[in-house]
Amino acid sequence: MADVTKVSPLAPKSFPDLPVIDGVEFSAVEAGIKYQGRKDVMLARLVPGTTIAGVFTQSATRSAPVLDCQRKILLESDAGAAIIVNAGNSNAFTGRNGVDATRAVTNAVADCLDLPEARVFSSSTGVIGEPLPHDRITTKLEELKNKLSPASLKDAAEAIRTTDTFSKAACAKIIIDGKPVKIAGIAKGSGMIAPDMATMLVYVFTDAVIERSTLQSMLSELTNLTFNNITVDSDTSTSDTLLLAATGASGVTVEGTNDAFRETLQTVMLDLAHQVVRDGEGATKFVEIAVTGAANDADAKTHALSIANSPLVKTAVAGEDPNWGRVVMAIGKSGAKADRDLLSIRFGDVLVAENGWVSPDYREEDAAAHMKNDELAIGVDLGLGSGKATVWTCDLTHGYIAINADYRS
Amino acid sequence: MADVTKVSPLAPKSFPDLPVIDGVEFSAVEAGIKYQGRKDVMLARLVPGTTIAGVFTQSATRSAPVLDCQRKILLESDAGAAIIVNAGNSNAFTGRNGVDATRAVTNAVADCLDLPEARVFSSSTGVIGEPLPHDRITTKLEELKNKLSPASLKDAAEAIRTTDTFSKAACAKIIIDGKPVKIAGIAKGSGMIAPDMATMLVYVFTDAVIERSTLQSMLSELTNLTFNNITVDSDTSTSDTLLLAATGASGVTVEGTNDAFRETLQTVMLDLAHQVVRDGEGATKFVEIAVTGAANDADAKTHALSIANSPLVKTAVAGEDPNWGRVVMAIGKSGAKADRDLLSIRFGDVLVAENGWVSPDYREEDAAAHMKNDELAIGVDLGLGSGKATVWTCDLTHGYIAINADYRS
């Protein structure tokens, strides 16, 4: 039986040395929402002038805090802002009570930090369908306020974990007009990961000056290249939330046309997305699935996700079995365009199949050797056009069953 | 670790007492395609005048025998017919060689039984991407021919198994115009079960007289109420084939408007479909998911399959955890229409949730008691319209991982 408490073997070697992002402070406390003996609520306070963009789950049963954030994210405001997050209870499918609980929390934060309530964003993650004990959060607000520090992003990353086996953070620096601009973000997520529009809980901060509409379009575009291309188990959360805040404290303005900034932000987002996959429930293998030669990009993504979500492909990876027949099966069932006799498949650098059959030079021991790695690459070329997509996933192991047949999340 | 060799705990108590269907004979032999010491090839011979209908996988990477059957099923013929099936090798993704292997087998059967080649239907099930050793089949044809007997349907059911832990058969009798008409069928399937148009390997026989077009439309309609509503693991096979043959030997004519016959046939097909789910790889629970109150039937089925295929729902069932939050999640992600605040959910007779939250009378111990059963019912009412659908699935256990992380299928 898998040990469900130990850190994922795919975790990064060390936690990154996070920079201070001027204009935002963090704190985290133990509120005992569900977990005992660990921090489970985080607060972020952002300076006036901060712009905030967000993407959220498309679930039809999304949670009260998600609905609240979606409304607020559209508003223009020069006031400061706050983000409050709890772990242990998702406040999802909690009816009228859920709406009241969210409002109780955001009103209390607004009062405590002297902010308009419309600028307080909240997220909740954990068990679905149980009333959020919001008093446990609001009684901790003074303590959270007193602890606020620009250096406490690491504490925040810790407080938002549920089944995560490690805290997730990523950062980058870029020089624009001779001045440094910084980006740092945190994420949580391990199971129920098959983001639709956004994913899990992710908070990214930069001290750049960026107009709200620019920030939003940049975020939406990059989400489709990062968080929307990962899957752990094909199940989509009711609480997925990704907020990107630009404090402006560096005084450096970033336009929508700034490709260098966009690429740097993408690097940070992709790093966080990969960390979520690396902490996939029960994961022992990190798998990149690159599809090329599809009729179009959408078809390529459909094929790539069909492979990534196939239980038979994922268990073959877990068993280190180069069972490329299951990749063929997943392409066949995806519904996107494919011609069996034009297909080629690679495991790492090993050409496994081409023209609708096993490659004449294929030796199973070569592919089997690749499967022994912790990080695998499956490449599929459809031979139809120039559509392409890359997605990332993990394997399906006894650990996933152990976590989810016993743990109530 | 699960014992992957023992018979599913959900298997029927006994194998049915199959009737002889006049007009068709069966035989099965050991050909050593892949398995040793067990029968792995079956032959069925059908009398002249038999009509045959079929439905097949929609996979874009379907196998050579499936493509061959799809072409032949459209032809009208009064000649006799044959069905030849091997287990252990699916002859899928085998390029030109696969087409040649299929033709070698069907030509040899045609010669041996003195039939037109166009009336020889073949299926192959097992590993994908390896050349079919068709000589091992053709050298056994004389033996298969000599063994043909109306009483050997049970042997045929045994010979088509791969990871199946028990042989699957079902039968029924109906009196039409004062005369008995019989139906008997066999099936195989355990993993890679999420049929699209047809499913797995299923062969159903009746001695009724039924016109080919009537037989085909009856089969297509009933497939959408039976085999297309089951799922083990959301993975769709490259070889799914369902053939329905009417020998006419009873002399009793069945019209398309004969609801009694249609219902009897549906009962047999549903029994076989349920047996496939009961033999789902690693299954310990048989789950019926009934969705009502959807905007339309298609939406109801989308929701039902989203629940049935959710790894988090399936592991909760395995853990006997009445985790209805995961059912809410699966409805939310399905993409079909849902209003959170109109939803109600039942586990067995226990009303769990209504109006977007847990029911006021809900006691977890009631639902937990239901989850202990081998056979579970999850009911969802969307409160939107009159659309409904019922699907059947099994749980996701350590047994599934053990079978598929090790076994090369």
C-alpha cells in the first residue's frame, strides 16, 4: 500500500528563494478549519493601484467564492485589495449558506483592512458540501493583519495546501527599460485536476504596472498554454481559481506587446502548473505528451488530453510498460481527426510506430529503458497538418486509489 | 495487492442454461494464439437465409477485422454465414499485414465451410500492434469444423475471453403467434470498456425470421439503451464488435413493430452488458447511475457518464464513502446543462442533497450503510426537464491498477 503522507518523489529538489514583490504583503495562521496543527488560512494585502486579473473554473456547480470573485474581477478600481484563502473546506454546494459565509468573510476582511468589500477576493478549498465555519476565519483576522509581511509568501504557499505533499512556488526576474521587474506565484493542487478555464488555486504577483484589461488578456492567453494543459485525473474542481495581481510598485510599465514579460510570466505559470502535476495524487512519473501534425491546434489538444486522461495509458506508465497500443487506442477514441496509417509515435527518442504499425527498427528494450525514467516524453505525429499541443500529466498508481478510496476531500 | 486471477465478486451465481438456437452451430479449440492451455478460437456456422446485423467501434484507429466486418455487414445475401473469433491478439494497428491476416483467415473459413468470403465475419481481441499469427487459426479450421455442434455456445463464450474472469452469456424465450422463439448471446469484455457505437465482442443469436434492415435498426436502437450505456474505465476499444444473427429456423417472422420481441432482445443485451461491468477490471461494486430531470436525454447521458467515468467518484465507491460532493463535481464538469440550486442526489433510497445543498434530513450513516452493498444506485435529478438516462459502471480499485500496470493487453 502506498504511503500517502510522504512527499511526492517528483517534487522539486528545493523550495525556491522567493523575492519580495513590492506592493504586496502576506500572512498565514492556524484557524483549525479542518486540519489541526498547521496553517490553513492565508491573507494577502495589495497596495492601491494594483490591477487584478483572474480565470476561474467553468464548472456548472462552482463554489460560492468563485462566483463572488468572478463578479468582482470585472470591476475597475484604484483602491487597494486583499485575497483571503482557506484550506479544508471548499464552501462549494452549500446553497444560500455558502453565499452568506463568503460575504461574512469578505466583509470582515474589508472592515479589518479598511478596503471596499468589492476589492476582497476569497477562495476556499477542501471538502465539498459542508458549511464553512467562517467564524474560525474572521476571529483570526486581527492576527493575520498583524503578521502581514512582504517576506511571507512562503507561509501563504503552505497554508493553502490540502492533499498536496509539498508547497508550490515559482518566481522570475526580468529587466525592462533597465529596471528589474519581479514575478512570484504560489499554487495548490494534487487531485481533481483537469482544469477547464483556470485551475486549482494559484496566486501570481508582479510589481509591474499593467493595465487591468492587458493583465486579463495576458492571463487568459497564458492559462491556455499552461494550467489548461495539465491533468492529473480528468476531474475538474468546483473551486479552480487563478488570480494575477500587478502592484505597480516597481514603476515599470508593461504593455500587452511586451513579449519578454509575457514569456517570463509564462515560465512562472508553467513552472507552477508542472509542480501541480508533480504532486498529482499517487504520482511516480511526470509525463509530457506532445502532439504534432494534427489538422489544427484544437484537435492536437483533444488527442493529447485523450492520451493524458486514459486510465490504461496512465497505468501502463505506472508499470513502466511501453504499451504504445494503448496510445493508439486513446488517439482512436478521442473524436478528433486521425488517420491510422499516417500515425507515428515516439517514447522519448525511440520511434515506436509509424505508418499504422510498429516501426521496423523498433526494439522494445529501447522504449522499456525510457519508461524507467521519472520524466517521460510521449510524442505523437498525426501526419495531417500543422496543429500542435503539449500537455502534462502523471501516472495512475495504487497511491491514487489509496488516497481517494479513503480520504474524504 | 489484489489477486487478479480470481473470479469477480460480482459474477452471476451460475452460468445460464443456454438453449439451442436452431440454425447455428458452434465450436472452440486451443490454437495457442497467445494463451496456452485454454480455448482461444471460436467458430459459428449459420444456415442459409440467416440475416446478420452489426454495430462496431467508432474508433479512428479501429482494427482490420472491424473494418472488414463493417464492409460486409451492408451486403444482402441468402447464403449461409460464419463468425470466427480469436482471443489474445486484436490485429489492430497492424497496417497492411493486418488486412492480409484478416483475409487469410476469412478466405480459409470460406473454403473450409464452402461459403462466399463476403459471408465470413471475423473478430480479434487482445494485444494491439502485434502481427496476428493467422496460421495458428487456419491450421485449426478442420478441427473447428468437425467439432461444430448446436450445443457448444458455452465453449464459444469461453474461447473469446481475455482479461475476463468469467464467461458471459444470456438467453430468453418468447412465444410469438403461439410458437417459441429463442435468443441467446455471449460477450467478452472487462477493461477498455467505454463503448462508442458498439462494444467489446458480443454475439447474439435468434431463430426468428427477421429482415436484415429491421434487424439492423432494432440492434442500433437497443445498443444505445444497453452496451452504449456502460463504462468500466472510459477507454474505448479498437475492436468493439456486436453481431446479431437471425437464423430464421423457427419459421416465426418478427416485424420491426414487435415490441415484445424487442423488449426480450433488450433484456438479453442488457444482461450481457451488465455482465461486462460485473467483470470490470478490479471491480468490487456494481453501480447504476440514473439521471432524471435533465434538459433532454442527451444531457442526461452526458451527466450520467461524467459521474460514471469520474476517477474520484469511482474511488469513493471503492472506499464505501458516500462522498456526494464528488457527484456534484462530476455534474459540474460534464458540460451539459445543470443548475446547482435545483439539483437533488440520492444514494439508494437516501435523499442526500437537494436545492443546492445537503438535505436537512440527511444522516451520513444512512448513505454509508447503502455504500456497503455490492450493488449501488446513485440517483440524480436535475430539476430542469424530462430528459433521462441510466448507465452502469463499477468502482476503481487497486485491482484495476494491478491488472493494468502489469498486464500487457
